[in-house]
Amino acid sequence: MVKTNQTTTSINKDSLKGRDFLTLLDYSSEEIAYLIQLAYDMKQDTLAGKTPAILAGKTLGMIFEKNSTRTRISFDVGMIQLGGHGLFMNARDLQIGRGESVSDTGKVLSEFLDGVMIRAKSHKMVEELAEHTSVPIINGLTDLFHPCQAMADLLTIKEVKGDLKGLKLSYIGDGNNVAHSLVIAGAHMGMHVSVATPKGYEYHSGLFEKAKKIAESTGGSVTSTYDPIESATDADAIYTDVWTSMGQEEEAAKRLVDFEDFQINDQLVCHAKKDYVFLHCLPAHREEEVSTSVIDGNNSYVFQQAGNRLHAQKAILASLL
């Protein structure tokens, strides 16, 4: 099977089959909208007790270089609900952890599996793996992107608000992998995305320019600021992530100081719309990046958002496999 990440003009149930899912930059706005709607529809079917085994006989290999709760469980349960099987593989237990080349590993996995989900440290490694496999590769998180999370994020906003286009989405915090995928996804959906970070923690400049170009084509916008109040003002949704991600533990003390004014708290969210949606990819550090009053408040949808990882990933799995 020859894989391609070229976008399609006509979206149907077979148009995404065999594709990789590494970054939302590889997908058109129409394709992303299709996947979000499919996730919504599949969730409604699941709640109604309808879970057709459309992936019966399929096996998804799941490679983890980093710890995981939501990614591992949601992919595993998603495959079960769709009639398939998820195979957990700790990278330390594979020969790739002992020096086997990524290309050789990819070719071998293609002989056994129908698809591979990988949660990795290096995005370049995942790109190399995709290059040498003949089955779809799904990015479960890398240092640069977290596209599956962004799909669940927008599904949650769609459920609460009914639509995405024209909404203001405020991301406040570290310009990290979660932010990269979230902003690109929001741009695709015609949202007005505002990113507020401390100086020195900005959104990747090259990706920011790509997101701006996407927004120009969808009627949205992408802006950046160092002022969290400016970003939060009139926001329909406010999103944050931990200030110190996995692998950055040595920077924790410095980051606590640098991000001090970027906590999502009652004083900050009062600048947003009264019916704003609060989102966090979790796990959260209460009283660091978000106050307990906000994350446990009436505007918080973080657990619905976490649950939507299952349905967003089922849509991706069903479409690619």
C-alpha cells in the first residue's frame, strides 16, 4: 500500500483510508471538519448502544516512549469498541530500544499490524517511522504535535457551543506541542485563535505563520500576545496546559516564576464571555496553571474533553484503518 498525505476535495468514508495522521497540517479543513463530525456521530451511536465492529480482525500496535493515561486507554478501548485489538508495546521492550533502526522496525511492524499509534519523544523519529511503514501511523504525541488531542478539544467545543466557526479560542500558557496542534485545528475551523505566552515560551514561529495562512482561507484569525488578559477578553473558550511538560522537570522552578501571571483563575476568566468553556488536556496541576475554582467550576469541561479522546480517536481509526 502506498501512503499519501495529499488532501482530497471530496470527503467520503474511504477518502482517508491508508493515510498517516502525524500533523493537522497534512489535512485539509474539509477533512478535519469531516473527522470532527464523524467523531460526534460515533459518540451518539455509542451512547445509544450502537457499536458496529467495523475494524473486526484489525490490530493496532501502540508504542509508548512516554507515560500515558488518556492516550493509552482511549486507543485501546476505541479498538475494542470497533471490534479490533490494541497491542501495547513499551519502547523499552522493543528492539528499537536496543538500537534497531527505525526503518527496519517500520518494515517489520508492517508485516504484523494494520496500523501503529506511537507516543514518542521525537517528531522526526515518527516521520521516519511513517516513511518506512506501509500501514497508517498515528501520532499519539511528539515533542512538536499532539493532533489527536486537538480533535477531542474541538469536538468538545462543538458539543457545547454547537458550532466552531467564528468563536474566539484563547490559549494561555506554554507554546508547546498541545498549543501547536490546537491552533492549527482552530485555524482550519475558522476560529479566532489568540495565543498568550510568557516571553521565551512563544509558539513555534514557522508553525504560527502556517496557521495564520490557514486561518486566512477559512475566515478565521491567529494572533499572539504576551498579555493573558488581552487573550482572554471576550473568549468563548479558554485553554491551558501544564507549565512544565514531561522531560522539562529540571526547568520547573524557573517556569513557576516565568508563568506566574499566566494562571487561569477567577480574576482572569472574568474577562471572557460568561458562558466561556474552560479546557485542559490533563493531567492538571491545580493552583499552578489553573485554580481549583476554575477547573472544578461550572464552565469547566475538562472531563468531557478527556472522554472525547475516545470518540475522536475512533473516528481517526475508522477512517484510516
